[in-house]
Amino acid sequence: PSAPGPAVPSAAAAVEGDFVAAAGAGGRVRVYRILRKGPTTTHVAQFAETFATLDEAAEAYRTKRLHVVLAHSPIPALGFARGASRVLGRLPLTDADLAGYRAYLDAIGGAGAP
């Protein structure tokens, strides 16, 4: 038998800038980008495409076939990616990446930001 490949971190290990594939309640996999991670809330951008498997999501990330559908969504930290998940990769966040998060902060007056 072949040796197992390197461990792939789950969403629990994700940090800001990471792209994460996570299975939802209906079993479909969606890709998110971690914008900010606080003690109670994970702030993400959400991509439009959904996939049947984590491997399909990883291939879409690798081939740059993802399109942002939601520039910001706050998710309770305990509820984020509770099912099967995988960190796909990491890129530094730009001002454009954080525009939705900053608009959210402006809308709530900056309260509760991590």
C-alpha cells in the first residue's frame, strides 16, 4: 500500500486569507475565503459555485474557476465548517478583498469587530 499523503488542514485550522471548502447541511460543498477570524465570529467571502465533493472544489480553486457571490458574511465561529472541510490555499488579502467586510463594519458602526 502507498503511504498516505500530507495531512490537509480542516477549516478549524484556517487563518485569514485562506480559501476553505466546506460541506453544508445539504451535502453540497461551497468555497469560502476567510477575511477575519474572531473569537465568536468568522467573517468570510462566499463563492457562487457549489460542488459534490471536496476534491471538485479543490480543482475549481486550483484552476481559478471561482466567482465571489457574497463579499461578506459573518458566521458564528462554532458553526463554521462543522462538517467535512479542507483548506485549499492561502493568498494575502487585498483592500478589494476586504471591501465587503469594511462595508459591514461601517454599517454596524464598527461594533463587535474582531
